[in-house]
Amino acid sequence: MLDRLLGVDEQSLAYDLSRAHSADVFFIKIRALLWGVIATTIFFMMGNIMGANGIDFLGMFVNRVKGLFGWG
């Protein structure tokens, strides 16, 4: 009775909502992919710039650990 009063069919409403949900999930995946590519590119560039300027975080960490144990 309610669908006749409002002019809305439950089946078509459920279909429309499921389609909207799948579109939302698609756009969330695209946003995640886009941000992943952007972040990867930025960190790759930062790492290359740091390496070109002689900044070596892994080497610093290894030297600190060696210093803690008296190996270096």
C-alpha cells in the first residue's frame, strides 16, 4: 500500500541503493589507488633526494645499534 501511495517500488529502490553502494565502493578504491600512487612517488623522490645529499637513515640506525653493543 505504501508503494502505491508514494510511487516507489521496493525492488527498484533496493536495486538503486545497491548500485549506489557499488559506485561508492568503486570511487573509494580509486581514491585509495590515487593516493597510493601519489604517496609512493613522493616518498621515492624524497628518498632519492636524501640519498643524493648523503643522508642514510639505515646506516645511522645500524651504527647506533653497533654502538649499543660495543661492536663499532
